Amino acid sequence: MATVNQSNDGRPDPRRWWALGALVASMLVLGFDLTILNVALPTMAAELGATTGEQQWMADAYIVVFAALMLPAGLLGDRFGRRRMLVTGLLVFLAGSVAGALAGDVDTVVAARAVMGIGGALVMPLALSVLPSLFGPDERAKAVGAISAASALGMPLGPVIGGWLLDHFWWGSVFLINVPMAGLGVVACLLLLPETRDPASPRIDTVSTALTATGLGALVYAIIEAPVRGWGDVRVLVPIAASLLLIAALVRRERRAVRPMLDMTLLGHRGFLLNSVVATLVTFVLSGLLFVLPPYLQAVLGHDAFGTGLRLLPMMGGLLVAARAAQPLVARFGPRTVVSAGLAVLAFAAVLGSRTTVDSGYGFTALWLSVTGIGFGFSMIPAMDGALAALPADRAGSGSGLLMTLRQVGGAIGIALLGSLLTAAYRDRLDVTGLPPGAADTAGESVVAAHLVADRTGAADLAVSANGAYAHGMGVVLLVCGVAALVTALSAASLLPAGRPAAQADTAPAVATPPTDARQ
């Protein structure tokens, strides 16, 4: 365990709060980078000619790499120095951002997002792992709260910042905004953070890391390609089979390891397992929602990028209301009741949203977005708290890492699966009668592409059909989300533990934070 950094007179170093500011800035960048691209995708699709599947890859490349490398990143920090790896992560994130800003095609954007995922995977767990060397027990909860708030605040800021940048600059600016913040974070970490390490930590399991990345990547690839090629195509079936084999090999290897990187025994704790499933499902729904909604607001309703970002804020408002009210309600009614009710509210919001049409107007969308935020907050916050509260005190770090990894996997699969469902439903309803085959294929790639084809050919009916087809596809996605949330709500009501485990009451402040490494 690292000692608290002190000044020469024995008092805590006054620079620790400046150091915390650097960590908060780093987490803020990671937070809004999870959502900033969503509002930029319609613009990027128009300028780069990206299909819906390629847009899914631009969003998922970051999340897949991020999820695969988060656990080994903590071990790298232990062995080679947490400050060193944190600075390395920020530099890698900065390099990926520059590459994304200068990209001229879809493949380069996807590669840049993957590089940013490597950097993000290093930054997120290590930002918390350095706190014990900066703050004593009496101040650590406040520091953890500040970093957690920065991570959460970044998500609603992403669409707003992205929209403003797109209205004033080119689409690459949504990448370039990361550069000054990451650069300041590097300088601040070098000047203010002490170096800490744990030489006794286990070695990085490169085989398990490779199995995680390739297994998840193959699954996401198959889901994204299925609407284009068909579920029976060999180029879809082979990746699915490979993914199942790779993930099975990962589970087998980790179960046999003396000191596993991915501690599968944690899933044997009933409270942890069930609450983790809830948190992963909610992330699945939210990631899919944030992927399908911006094109509706921009291409169908005609709002600009900044207006689209602002119009996503009602969901964040509902989330903030639920975040303040969740803990008092848990204390009064118990976590099972609050989580189940939150999932039921989320299901209601999704089903309500599935009734959205081209003519619904933004007021109706704002209504169900607000309800979505409330359901998200009431289900996610107590579920994350209950997941780690169910574990012994010495497993809270590894449990946090596993929980965040599962959530990231849920987000990646949510974008891939729900995006593919949207593509299939959109193409099924799109009327391309009278168009040349090439133009018809282009219009079927996305609603943005259909509008471009309509502008070039003067086919006003195509734009009308594309708007209706996209609204229909979004409705199908939201209906599936609602059914999934309702099934999870019923399962949570019957299976979740009724009360909070008393043994872990003192660990609550840490559970809503990004993961620390397993030995912190």
C-alpha cells in the first residue's frame, strides 16, 4: 500500500488538490469521449460516405478495445509504475485523437478510435489507483467522489460539446478537442503525481488479453455484418463460432489460473452476479439509444449538431434527479425494490419512445427521454452499489474492474446488436422504387445517405420514405429495449437479494467509480 505523499514538515502535500484536478480533467475527457462521437456520426457519415455498419465500427472500436484492456492496464501500472502508465495512456489517447482529427476515410477513423481505446483503458483504472498515495482515509472519499462526478458529467457534456464544435468547425474537431486537455493532464501528472508501484503484482497474461480482445471483436463484427450479409452467411457464422470458442477458452484459462486477471469466481457471489447483469443490461440499452437517436434528431427532424446535443439533455436531467433520490429510496425500500422499479420505468420509457413517428415532434421525444434518464438512474446506481456491496472487502477492487468490463462489453454489444436491428428494419421499409441499383444500394446504407441521394436525384419521395423508415427502425429498437428491460425488471424483483449486505456497508462510496486495480 502506498503511503500518502507528504511535504517536508510531515503534512499532506498541498499540491495534492492540483494533482486531483489533473485526474479529474483526464476522467472528464474519457467521459465525454464515450458520447461525443454519437452526435457527430450523421455528419461524418455524410462527408465520409459511411454506412450504418461503418458508423457502428467507429463507435464500437473504442469501446471494444477499452473493455478488453481495462483489466491488464491495472497490472501494468502495478509493475511499471502507476504514474508512468497513466502518462503513457494520456499520450496514446492524445496520439489517437490527432490521428482521428486528420483522418480522411472511415478505416483511419476506426483505427484512431481503437488507439484511443488503448489510452482510455490505461487512464481509467490508474486514475483511481494513485489516490491512496495522495490522500489519507479522511480525504479519500471526497477525492473519489470528484473523479466519479467528472466521469459521469462527461457523458451529458459529450453531445453538447460535439454539437457546438460541428456547428463551428469540421468534424475532426470532435477529436482535436481532446488534445489540449490530454496534454495538460500529461504535464500535471509529471509535475504533481508521485510514482507508486507494486513489484509483487502478477505478470500480464497476454494470452487472456488476446482472447478477450479477439473474442469480443469477432462477436461485434458478426453482429454488425449480419444485416448486410445475412445471418446464414459463412462470414457471419464463422466469426460467431470463433467468438464462442475464444470466450470459452478465456473462461477456462482464467478459472485455472492461480492469480487470474479476470477473476471468474466473483460471479459465484449471487448479489454481485445479478446486480452486474442489471448494470450491463442498462448500459446495453443506453448505448443503443444514444446510437440510434442522433440521426433521428438530425436527419429526420432537421436539427443541427449543436441542437441535437442540447435535445439529448432531458435524459441527463432525469438521470441527475434519480441520482439524488436513489440512495434515500434504497434506504427506505431496499435496493431490490428500487432497482426493479427503475427497470420498469426504463421499460415504460422505451415502449413509449417506440411510438415516436416522423410527425411526433421534439416535445414527445423530450418526454420519453426524461423518463429514460429517471429509469436509468434508479436502476444503475443501486445495481452498481449492490454488486460490490455483495463482495468481501478484499475483493472490492477486482470486483470493480470486472463490473466495469462487463458494462463496457454490454455497451459495445448494444451498439452492434441494436444498430444492426435498426439497419434491417430501415431497409425493410425504405421505398427505392424507380432508383438505379447503385443509388438504391446507397440509400439503403443509412438515412443520411438516403437524404444525399434524394438531394442529388431530386427524389423528394425518397427523403420522405427514408424518414419514415428510420423512425420505424428506431421504434423497433426501442421496443426491443423495452421488452429486455421489463424482463430484467421481473427477474430482479424475484431474484435480487432483498437487503443490503451489512459486511460491505463501509465500501459504498467506491462502488459507483471507475475500476481500480485488483490489489489496491
